[in-house]
Amino acid sequence: MYYVYVLKSLSDGNIYTGFTSNLNWRYQEHLSGLVESTKDRRPLKLVYYEAFLSKLDAKKREKYLKSGGKAKNSLKLQIKESLGL
């Protein structure tokens, strides 16, 4: 199984999108400050993830969400609504 996930920084409110084959392990790396791109944005909260059987499909989805624009704005809105913000 492969995962595309979204973390929200509780310090600056920004979101980070990533890809992994082991969601729990990767999330712990983020929380521990072992991921360069998020270590200064802690604390972090896992707010969304999608599971894929295909690595290629997961990487395509991650790239799409990271492309910004409509995709990222739509995801941000979905996350805000699900969190009741």
C-alpha cells in the first residue's frame, strides 16, 4: 500500500503534502524532526491521507496536489471543512 498524506503545521498553519509506503513510520519521522522540510514547522498534525495500491498512482496524486492552484485549494477547503474550521 502507498499513501499520499497531508500534514498541517500547528505553528504556522501551512500544509505539507508527502508520499510514503509506511504512513505511521513516516509520520513519526516528521514528528521527531528528522524530515528537513518540516522540522522547523513542528508541531505537526496528520489531517488527511489517501491509500493507493499502485506506487505510480500515489506518486501521480502527490505531484498533482503539490502542483498548487485549483488542486491544492480544493484540498485545503476539504480539510478545513472536515476539521470544522
